[in-house]
Amino acid sequence: MFHSYAHQSLSFEQLAHYAKQYQDIDMWQLLGQDENNFPFLLGSDERDFCIVYWSKRQGIIKYHDDDPVRYYAFAAWLNNNAHPVFATLEEAEKYAADREWPRLD
């Protein structure tokens, strides 16, 4: 069972500390992800990032989570599991266009 920190304002140090509860957890599986909504990161470093999806039907959309610790843990998991990281939305859009994403089957 995970402790929720929903709707709390926490320092970066608190986020990193509390996110340890997700260590060794497959965040992809925990959050029910699939290839139709493929997550990636936008940002320059672990203090300045945003989780975004390539949605099969909607293109690039922003991911929201009311729990900042779970959000931080998911971002760290994405970063440590070879998910793409882009500095800007423009870079992500170009990457998606080069791969013809989204694909509307």
C-alpha cells in the first residue's frame, strides 16, 4: 500500500524522499499504461520536467496526477527506463512527426 500525498505542496527533497516508496515498482504497470498512450518527459532536469503522452488518438497530451510524489516517481521511472526525454515540446513534436505519430488505425 502506498501513502498518498495528493494535493500537497512538497519541496524537491521531500518528493525525492517520499518517492522511495515506489522504488523497484514498475510504474508503467502500476499506472496502467499502454502503447496507445506512450509517456515521455519534457524538461531540462529532474527539478524541471513534465510528463507528456503521445496519444494514439489525440497526439501529444499532458499527463496529470494529483499526487506530486507519485508524479515524481513516475517521471524518475520513465527517465531510468529509456523513455524519451526532450528539452522542448517542439523537439517532441518533430520526433513524433518523423515517426508518423499518432497513427490513427
